[in-house]
Amino acid sequence: MFLDPDTGIAPNQAKPEHVSELDLQTIWSVLLKGDLLAAYQHADRTSSWKEARQEEMALACGLHVKNVSTILGTRVASDVAMLWSRKELG
């Protein structure tokens, strides 16, 4: 499942251009073992935006933060990342 909100996971309150923690939680709960959940993430104005969004995705999905990976395209756009995790338990 790929989520492509305009800006990514809501840092505080979700607006239509975000995916909320509840959205992540709901989708994660219905995925099957081996399924992937990926979400587009645009940078905010902090230097730790990638780590903060990884933590939020992990929390919403009931995962340890080490189970949420980041794909960066620094040669194309340094302010964009894809966060993803594979569901190991079904």
C-alpha cells in the first residue's frame, strides 16, 4: 500500500494534505503478512524531519522505529523521502 499525501505524515493535526496517525494505524491493521506500507514524506523546517516522521509511523503501526526504513533521493530532491515497513506478523 502506497500513501501519497501532498506533504506526508501529519506532524501535529492532520489536514487533507496529510496522512494521519489514525490513517496509518487503520491501514496497517488490515495489511497481511509480507505486505508493505509506504508513505511519501516532504521535509518540514526542522533538521530531524526524517527521524521524527519515522518515529510517528512506527508509533502509529505499533513498531520499533528500526522497523521503519527511509528511501532518500538526495540526487533528485533532498527534501523528499519514502518511509516504509513490511508487515512481518499477519
